[in-house]
Amino acid sequence: MRRWVIISLLTALGCINYLTAVLLLGLRPSALEDVLSDVPATSTPLFLQAREEQTLRFAQKALIQAGFNQKTVEELPRSHALEVSLTWIRTANPYPPLLAEFSSNYTRQWSFVSFGYLGSDAKLHQITYYGGEADTTPSFLVSKVRGPSTEGGDYFVGYLFELSREVGPQPQTRTREGRVTSWRPPRVMLDSVRWRTYRGGSYNAREEITFTLLATLFEVFGIGLLAGVRLYRLRRLLEQRDA
């Protein structure tokens, strides 16, 4: 009976720790479709662009499901004057860059899609996703700057940005005589940054397995230590009563 209890406990801890590792690694489907589906149909779509035709069709389908007119979505322009450039977004990204950002060998390995719309608050809202192979991921379970092992592509990373900026007339810079010298560009607000990872071609689950084993061993040690302390105190209490 005790053996089955131990086996059940180890199995439960192992499963929980594995799922925790998957969560910490960010191994989950892209949030792009969910975000696009949540865009209010009362908004005014301004542009939709993508690096690949398949990604463009994916985004169009999500917007149509959100309630936008199919013809309107399919005829959206690929750019807009207020669009936040990918260069700005990459610079603002607080997480590790993609290899495609600084190596020409990886330019074919990244995807990109960007959608902009005018919200009910009269601001431009932009949703941009890009992803591909990276030297590391935001998760602490993946070692930083892995060197030669990077080219194996265990994990790829994707980033989802939600941005906004004012649309109306912007404050002007004037001289003492009142002459306009320049226009201040609309300030870009980085509302949120999400990330997720997905398995590469040489994926071996090393991070998940290592974390699961170490976490389970640590937990078993902790449970054993607490049980030992409790048993020791119980024995001391019984000895004091007998004395």
C-alpha cells in the first residue's frame, strides 16, 4: 500500500512539474488569432500586412470571424502613414532578438504580420507579431547565448506587440516670435508585449525533462525533510511523556 502511495505521489509531482516547465518555457499556441478575434468590429481597420501569404490569410480569417466585412478585410492596404515600423518595435523589444535581425543566414526563418485600426478612443491601435529562430528565449530554463547549439534550433520564439498612438494634430514647437519650427511626431505607446516559444527541428525536450527531474527530486527531499522533522518532534514528545 505504501509503495503505491509513493508511486502515485511521484507520478503526480512529475506531471505537475512537466506542465510547469512547459508554462515557463512559453510552449503554447500563438496568441495572434485570439487577439485579432477580440478586436471590436466597430473599429475602423486601416491596414493589414504580412511577410507570407499564408500568414496574411490567417490574419484575414481571424478578423472576419471577429465580425469585419470580408471584402473590407481583403482590400485593406498593406501600409499606413501612422504605422509603427518594425524597426521601432524591434528596438523597443525587451526580450532577446531573433537571429534574422543580425544574420542574413536566418532571414527566411522569420514570420511577420501587422494590423492597424482606429479604435473608439480615436487612437491608432496596432497589433504586430513576428517570430523565428533566436539565440535564446525569455525563459530562464533556456541558457543564454548557447553558441553552436543555437543552430540546432531547439526552440523558436515569437513576439506579440500591442501598440497605440494619437491620431489628431500634434503639439507644435514655436519660436519666441510664434513661428512654427517643427511638428512633434505622435508618441508611440507600447501597451503590451507577449512572447511564446515553439519547438524547432532538433527539439529534444531536454529543458522540460531536466526541470521535471530536478524539481521532483527537490520536492521529494523537502517532503522527506519535513516528515523527518515531524517524526523527530513526535518521538521527543513521546519520550518526554514517558519520562
